[in-house]
Amino acid sequence: MKTFLFCVVVLLAIIIGAYLYRVLRGPTIFDRLLGHNGISTKAIILLIVIGISFERVDMFIDIAIGYALLNLVGALAVAKYLEQKGHS
Amino acid sequence: MVVAAIGVIRLPDVFTRSHAVSLADSLGAFLMLVGIALNEGLGINMLKILVVLALLYILNPVIAHATIRAAHRSGLKPWQKETS
């Protein structure tokens, strides 16, 4: 079980690397915003998997909920700002 | 989620990439979190994992929609295949 969870964590880290490529390379700023959205989704799942691996799920779940709510507020604020400003 | 990552790298435009991020990614997160919740057994932890799942399932398409709406409003043109 421990080995399997470690493999899942490594796979999630590789997927985060793929999104990070899009964040760094993205032609427009909206690509970078989409990449950030994907990375934060992966980070929430990564937190829960690490919590299962450490057998302290009750603590890590609360961190994941807080991270999801912060992600919503941040990404919506950036999207609304860019909608008014336009891309440049 | 692997398919979503490949799509984010390979697709040509922000409008097409949003499909990979919002649709495939939500499905992958759904399956993974349901599996973890069933593994955890009945209790408060399962309830919290399902709360995270509901939150992700609402938030992910909302954020993708807001981003694409901003891109559309600011005058970005969708990608079209070149006709030679």
C-alpha cells in the first residue's frame, strides 16, 4: 500500500510538471491562468493522497478544503480583472 | 488526468485547452476522490472527502468558464485550421 501511494504521488508530480510547462510557455495570459487552475486541482488531490500515506487524513483534509476555497477566490479575481482590462 | 495533461500540452489554443482542463480533469478528480472515500470507510473523514469532491466539481468548471469568458471578451480569436 505504501509503495502504491508513493507511485501515485510521483505520477501526480509528473502531471503537475506538464501543467507547469504550459504555465511557463503559454502564449497568452489565459493559458497561464488555466495551467494554474489545473495545478491547484492536482495539489488538492496530492494533499489528500499524502494524508492517506501518513495516516493523518483528518488533518490534511481541512488543509485541502481551505486550499480549494482560496483557489476559487484567487482565480475568479484574476479572471474578472482580465475581463475588464483585456489582454495585452 | 494523464489525458488532460497531454491535452494541455498538445492542443493549439486557449479555447481548446479549456476542454482538457475542465472536462477531463474534473472526471479524473471525481474518480480518484471517490476511490479514496470508499477506501476510508464510513465516518467523518469520508464526509469531508465528499465535501472536497463537491467543491472541486463545482469550482473547476466555474474557474474555467470565467477564464474563457475573459479571453472571449478581450477579443481573442479561436484557432482555425489553415486552409492552404
